[in-house]
Amino acid sequence: MKLAYDLYHPPEGKENKSLSPIIFLHGRLDSKKTESLKVIPPQSDETEAKKAIVAFIKDKLPPAQPQLKERGVFELDTMPIKKEGNTYAWQANLDALEDMLMSDKGNKQFSGIYEGDALFLYGTESFFNVKDDEDINKLFPRAIKVPIEGAGHLIHQDYPEEFLKHITDFILK
């Protein structure tokens, strides 16, 4: 989380708590920075704008995503767009994100096995299927997987008290 936060926030991101470290990339690769923004109908409010971008992104995804669940794929509240006049703009450092994803830094293969206890909290409504993820089981044989009922991918945002309790209990045991 720290790496993503440091690399992908605008410079004022750490001080401005309203800026989210979660970034949606689509429309940036191949230097098409505003492609996803062009699908927003004129005079859209922010929710309509975000839904238009989600539809655009879903259309770009490959048809088979075995690790993704259908519900909860995109968290509209965390989509970093802002209204500028009658249009919208991405409120994220997409250049830094693209550079990272296009370099070897974003494509490393995981290896080795961690033999200690490892806590994996996951939202039951998250787009990641942590419960059945075989890579977690292989790399972390003592993984403790804890579902948070009703939470999406951003458990710390959806259920902060429950998130902190699980983290604190795990650290203190």
C-alpha cells in the first residue's frame, strides 16, 4: 500500500486526505490519456460520469476473468476523476502508473514461500477471489483468510473498525 500510495498519488496526495490511492488506468496505455473520458455524456453528474467510465473499462476487459467476481468490480467512490467546467479529468498521476506498469517493476513473478502466519482480510463483495486463490495457498501455506461480510475490495474504507480489530488482534497474538 505504501508503494502504491507514494508512486501514484499526485504530489499533494499525502496531505490531501480526500485523494484516494486507488487508481483506474484505462484510457492511458498507448498514450490515450483521455480516451475513457470521451465516453462521458455531456452534462453528466459525477455518478453518471463514473458509470460511463466503468462501462468503457468493462468493454476493454478480456471476456474471461476467472479470479474476478461479477459484482463489485469497480468502486465508484474511489475513481479519481474531477469535474473541470463541463468535462471531467483524471485526478491521478497516470504517467507514473503507466511507466511502472510498462516496466519490469510491475511484472515480477513471485517466488519463495513464507512459512510464518500471514493474515489475508478480504471483502466478500470484492472483485478478488481471495478465498479460493491458489497462489496465496502456495506462497503462504499458513495463510489465515478472514472474510469481511459485505465489504468490497477496500475493507479499510468500508469497515474501518473491523479492519483495525483484525489487524490489531493478528499483530498482538
